[in-house]
Amino acid sequence: MVAHVATVAFQGIEAVPVDVQVQIQPGQPVFAVVGLPDKAVAESRERVRAALHASGLALPPKRIIVNLAPADLPKEGSHYDLPIALGLMAALGAVPGDQLAGYVVVGELSLDGTIAPIAGALPAAIGANALDKGLICPAACGPEAAWASREMDILAPRSLIAVANHFKGTQVLGRPEPALAREGAPLPDLAEIKGQELAKRALEVAAAGGHNLLMVGPPGAGKSMLASRLPSILPPLSPRELLEVSMIASVAGALPGGRLTDRRPFRAPHHSATMAALVGGGLRARPGEVSLAHHGVLFLDELPEFAPQVLDSLRQPLEMGEAVIARANHRVSYPARFQLVAAMNPCRCGLAGEPGAACRRGERCAADYQARLSGPLVDRIDLRIEVPAVTAADLILPRPGEPSARVADRVAAARSIQRDRFAALGRPEIATNAQCSAALIETVAEPDAAGRRLLSEAAEAMKLSARGYHRVLKVARTLADLDGADLVGRLHLAEALSWRVAGERLLQAA
Amino acid sequence: MRTTPERQAAERSGRRAEGVAALLLMLKGYRILARRFRVPAGEIDIVARRGGVLAFVEVKRRADADDARLAVTFAARRRIVRAADAFLARRPALAGLTLRYDLVIVRRRRLPIHLANAFRADD
């Protein structure tokens, strides 16, 4: 007799249905798991056996074969323990198999029969809902899985015995409640930064349009301080974005207590990060920092200190909005629509361009340092600003800066204009100007006559690339949105060009 | 194997223990199909059958039950499983039964213990 239990395998953030078949028949008493299991799955044998024993069930002296179908799909992760155990219990008659048929089952077993939390409960729940089934998942993952759908049937038992009791009807389990993370510590506020008005403006524009930002300045100028205040002016995640962000976090096992938060992710990997850490991959395909920063901010401090190869691996995700990872036995893609914010010193000693500073290595110092950044990467950064050292006079001044909340209101207003515009054009998947395609931006950011003249002259003089040209248009569109203007004027284009010129000057002459 | 006086004594006590174990199994309703089944790959002390269950029984003579369990090492279990395969190859009619590996612990001046399903073929 063969018992069937449905579970899932994760490919990217998608849950692929997997059928767990358990057969018990006479023969040499062995317990084998087949169907391309990896080490963690093959080891589930021991955990299942111990957990069943702890629940008062012994394996019968019979041949037990567990098949994970489809057999050619590699199975990895520890969430196969529970479906295998329940399949065995169904085959032994300890739980009714027909009642299990309505559920997708995921969970890891402890040796004492309790069910341990797993990564990916949310995508599993969404996958189960798509199959019109309920979900059985660990108790700790219940609040997370409950987000998938209001109607679907979700069981979040603490132990194997709890599952058996539920189906027997002696102790019926209730549906877990979706949990939202409590407001964490308040975010650092923009008002704490004195001076740096230009940088604050750039930060606001970047937040409003989702543009990439590069800050160049000497050590101690406040680049990292500025970047860490970006989340405080970004609008909260929309429900759809929240779901996408949470699915990635769930697959990465980064949802503490299964609580979801509507705060945009802010990822700041150290510059020793490898390509696999940043883009994703590794032996077991896992989302990288670019995917964990989906719909949020990826902050790279000390940009030139990153390995050049690692930085160039960002080019494709920046353009496509997804990270495609191809390995010998995987080909998965994770969404990675993030906003890149980078900070760097102008040279190794950090003093190039400072009045009165003289470096022993002279001009070469800055040139060598900046040569570590590839042109194509810098070309993808719309806003490049110089963050000069703050003078003591600025610090002494008691003038308080504008608080984050006020800036956030302007950003939210500009974002809602963008959302409405793209929705009206029948492209509701585009949320910001930065995500807009080149063809579309030419229609929505049509400059007036004076603006067009300025743009053509500037494009000639600055030798803008085609991508650079479109990126200037996108920034100009955002500036117009911040102003509440329908048309992109000469002023907006001039400011957009100035953000780009600043970078050009910084990166060539400095 | 060299035949020393100690070895001969051990052999005799082993045979006595097997006799006790076989008696216990028969009292429990098992039919003894073979004793000291021996092939080059390994050996089984007792093969017994009751209903649909075919039990391959290892007999251990120890003062302490835990010592007896530990005495059935991984290598010893492998020899028993291989011998069981050989036994089934000679008696294919029995291969469809539920196969079980048991352990009988024989202790001095105390009742012997029968551990059914003491280990599995892949342990």
C-alpha cells in the first residue's frame, strides 16, 4: 500500500509541488529515501524514526521506501521530515490518509517529536493555496503562512502527536493568526544631520524616484549617516510589495517569528562580500543581498573596496530587476528590484579634492582608486553627488534640519503621482520612474521646447550614452513629480543634468 | 580457528545459550527452521517462524542486558543480514514473509530476554 502526502520544493521563491510516496511492504526491514534527496533530506530518515518513536510509534519490521516525486528534481532543505513522517503514519494507519490529501505539508522534526520551524513557509502556503489545498506547517511558522490567504485552511501543530490528535478529533487545532512585526526602534532621522543640504536634496530625489545614488566624499563627511536615514523617508511597502519582499525573506529564513514588516528592506553588506553573497547562489541556491533588498535599498559603503568582479555582477540585476542564478543542478531567478546607494572616498587617503590637502601620491592616488569602478556600473547610477567635509561652523549652528517625516510626505506624494501615471498607462507593475522602460520614459517625460534644446546641447557636450540620456530623463521626471508639475521643464532637466555632471567631474578630474 | 581449552569452553557455553534461546522461542510459539545457519558471508544462530513473521535471531550470553545489546556491533549485524539474504535465497518461498531481526539475551540464573525487532537491515 502506498500513502501519498503533498509537499513542495523551492525553486527561487516558487514552490513546486512534490509528492511524497510512502510504501510499506514485506522484505528486508530497511528505510530508504529516494528521489534525489540531498544530505539534509536523506538524514531525515533518522529524525523521522526518532520522532515517531518519541510519539509512541515504532517502525514495523518491513521494507519502507519513501519516494519524492518528481524523481529528477533535486530536493534540498529540512522541510521534508514532516511529510515523510505523516506519510508513514498514514501508511501505518495512525492518521487517516484521505484527510491528509487536502493538505500540503512542510516541517522539520526534532528527535523528541516536536516540529521545528523551517524557511519558506510563506511561499509554501501560497503554493498550497494555488493547488486549492490547506497547509500543515510548524507552529512557529503559522503566523507567517497565515498571510497567504484569509480563507485557506492552515494547521500549525507543535508536535506529531498534535497532528494525530487533530485528525482524531480529540484536540482540534485552530487557525494561526497573521502577525505583523511591532514597530521596531525608531529609524534615525534626517533632522540629526547638520549641513549637507545638497546631499539631503539628492537623497529626497533618490527616494522619490527610486534612483541609484553615489556619494563621494572625504572620511567623516557623513555619507553613511545620510544613507542610513534613507529608510526613514521611503514610503511603506504596498501590500503586493510586502508579499514579494516577505516571500524572499521567508525563503532566506530571515523572518523572525514569522512576523512581516511593511518597512522597506535596507541591506548594507560588508565590502568583503562575495559574488554569491551579493547576487545569490552557492551550493544551495539562496537569495543574495540584491534580492533581500528587493523593493528596498542596497547600500554599498566603500564602493571601490568591493571586488571589481562582484560589483560588475550587479549590472545585470540593476538592469533586469532580477538575479538569475544558473548552476549545475539549479536554474533559478530571484526578484531583485532594488535601489543602489553607494558611498566612497575620492581616493585611498580620502583627501583628494580637499582644499589644502596634498597626497604623497598626487593625482595618481585618486585615479587609481576610482579606476576600480567600471564605467558601465557608474553609468547606471543616476545621481552622483559630492559630500564635502562638514565645517565646524555648520556643527556649531543650532539650526535644526528638516525632520524625516516632512520629507517622507513629499516623497510619498511624488510616488503616488508616479503610481497613478503608470496605472493610467496600463502598466501597474511599474512603481517608480527608475523602473520605467526607455521607450515609455520618452513619452511620459516629454520635455518642453526650451528643455529639449538644453538636453540636445548637453547630450552633445557631455557625450551622454543612450542609457545616460534616458536616465537623465527619468531623474527629470522625478524632479517634476516632486514639484507637482505635469510637464518636464528646462529647470528639471538642468537639475537632472547637474546631478550627472557632478559625477562625471568627480570621477574624472578628482 | 585455533582450538584452545578456553575456546572450547566458550563454544560449549554458546551452544547451551542457543539451546535455552530456542526453548524460549518454542515456548512462545515459534517454529525453529534452522540453527547455526552458516555461509561464508556470515551466520545466524536461530531462524524461527511464527505465522507471517520470519525471525532471524542472534543469541548473546552476557551477565548484563546492555552489554549484550552492545555486543551486536555494526559488523555483526551486517554478517547476520547477509546470512539472512543467503537463507532466503535457499528458501525463496519464505521471502514474502515479514522479516525481523531479533536478539535473545541469555543470563546466568535469570530468565532469558527476547528482544523482537532489535535492529533493522540498514542500521
